[in-house]
Amino acid sequence: MIEIKTSKAIFFMETKNKKDTKTFDSIKVMRQIRDKLSLEIMNMSFEEERAYLDKLLSKGNKK
């Protein structure tokens, strides 16, 4: 609840609850993608990692 005081009156404003249940957890998905990618490139050299990431990025642009 938010209280707003003015020289003549006090107003109380309540915010309506937004949808409480999530249908998609973007943070969870982002962490899963990051963890999978980290495992895939963990033992690669810089050059191998760069080539792998370039290949992934070029795949994404073709969609």
C-alpha cells in the first residue's frame, strides 16, 4: 500500500496483484542454457571456442 500525504488530505493507493503463477521462468531457462554451453566449451582452446561460438551464432541468424 502506498500512502500519499498532501497538505489537505491523505490518499491510500493499493496496487492490484499481478498474475502470481509463472508460465515461463526466463531466469531458469537462461541458467540452463548457460550451464549447457559452459560444459560444452569447458575444455576447448580459445580458437576452438571461438569457432564453436561463431558456428552457433551463424545457425541462429539463418532461422
